[in-house]
Amino acid sequence: MMISTRFFDRDVVSVARDLIGATLVVDGTVGGTIVETEAYDQQDPASHSFKGATARNAAMFGEPGRAYVYRSYGIHWCLNFVCEAPGNASAVLIRAIEPTLGLDAMAARRGLADIRKLCAGPGRLTQALGITGAQNGCRLDAPPFRLEPAGASPQIVAGPRIGITKGADTPWRFGLAGSSYLSGRFPVDTRPGNP
């Protein structure tokens, strides 16, 4: 069963939470379980859409269920999923996945073998999955993407977003509790055996 574009036509925070545990596959060859996301909306000073539409962020203002891919600091690509009605300019940043499909291909793209670091962070994730600006604006319910819903109700942790200076205290970062594949720790470490 695939996630339809209707899934994204609702508030961005709910979508960001509900993506935890979903499966993301690219080109039918690489992918894994989404374990970390961050939500951004147009009223958020940390969002690319905060100051209005530009050529760079145009996909954010479009139809829900599309990819918004941009280059961060001119170094690496970041993958976002557009949410809410057109014009609302909300998106979920995919921060990390637990790689499960195409491990050899992802390791070759990243030049490393540590499975925990293959997709732990938005830049690492896009490099491992082969995501570039070519996927900007692509539908998420059609090739090269395949999204499948979480099989069970995962335990989710929430906390402030990371890697930003504006709106950093907004608790719109979500993660799979106990995952070893997150890009960074949450304020409360919920892994078994940790206080």
C-alpha cells in the first residue's frame, strides 16, 4: 500500500509525526524507514517560505504530496515533502532514515560502510539515496519515489529542531524512539537502558 498525496493535504506537524516509521524508496533500489523529520510552515521564521515565494522555494507553494529539494549552503541537497493546501508553503524535512534497501549502493555513494551514518542527516540521506535538484517538484506517489505507511504505531519523541538559528526552540522535530539512525540526540534519550 502506498501513501497517497491526500496524506500530505493536512497540517504539517501532523504529517511530520505520521511519517515516522513510514518507508521511503527511491528508484526502486534504495531506501529505508523514516526515523526523523522536522516540520516547517510559512509563519515560521526558520522556513524558506517565511519571506514569500521565490524561484528556489516555488515547490513549497504548490500541490501537497510533492518533493521540495534544495541545496543547503551550496553543499548538499535536502529532501522535503510539501504539505497542506497550495499556497500554504509548508513542508516536512526528511532528516534521517534507517537504511534497509540497497545498502551497498548507498555505501558506495557515501564512501563509507557504517550503516548508522549512511542516512543520519539530511545531506547524508540525499547523497545515499541519489536525490538531487532533478527531483524537485516530483510527485511522491509516483516514480522515482515510493512511500509506504508505517506498519505499526511507532513510539515517537519530539524536541526542538537542529541546525537552524531562527525558531530553533519550536518542538517540531520528531524521531523514532530508541533509533540508532537519528542525526542527533533528542533532549531526553529514550533508548533502552538510558535514564
